Amino acid sequence: MWKNYKKLEDEFPEDFDFTPMTYIFPQDSDQFEEDRKSEEAAEDGTLWIFKPSASSCGKGIRIVDSESPIPGNKKGFVISEYIANPHIIDGLKYDLRIYVLVTNYDPLTVYIFEDGLVRFATQPYNLNPEDFENKFVHLTNYSIQKKADGYSQNKF
């Protein structure tokens, strides 16, 4: 998906500037290392999110910084710039799932399902490096959050 998005971003930069930079490994490893060691990344304290591509339910996802080791022998993962200032509700990170069905591209016909889904983390969001491994802070996957102390379904 990133490859196709990047092609559109390259062709229409003003219309496709809303997604964090993403690197596909191993082919983008040199560019990633160059970008993460850049002066701009150091000044901003840029963080990245590491995601194995052949995994689900939040397995293997972690937050990395400019000093974190990246497995050189591991194939099939992506790293994206981490959105370090997400919108939060009651101090908790969340994501929205809106379901759509595209039935035609010319003319474009899209149906939006009336119900959506909101998934919340169970612990307050923060950027303390000690909490980078705390999945209850940074991930909203149901399969992870349902194991948290104090988890409550349909809290809000």
C-alpha cells in the first residue's frame, strides 16, 4: 500500500502530504538510516514505529528512536515516522475505524457504513522512553488492550 501511496504523493505532493514517511525493509534500509541520523531528526527527537508485515494483533510492534537497534537480518517489516502528538481523549490514545465500500471507480461510488468503531489505549499517553515498550500506552489493538488491568468494553 505504501508503494502506491508514495507514487501518488510524488505525482501530487500538495494532495498527498498527510501520511508519515514509511520505509519498507530491507529495500529502504539505507534511506531510513540516513533519515534517522539526520540533523533534523535529531533536533525534533523523531520517533518511529516498527511493524512486522507478516503479523497481526499488535505482535512485534515497537517504538524506536535514533539509537534503537533495527534487526538487519530480519525481512518483511515497515518503519514509519511515529505521530508523537496524536489527538487524545481523556488522556488516552485512540483510533477510529470507518468502514467503506467502493463499488465503482468511474464514476466513483463509495458507501460509508453508518456505524464505526473507536479503539482506546487503556493507559494515559506519554512519550516517556521507559514506556515505549508499554503496549497499553501506544497501541489501540483490542487483542492487546483486553488484557490490561481495568479494561472495560464500551467504556465511553
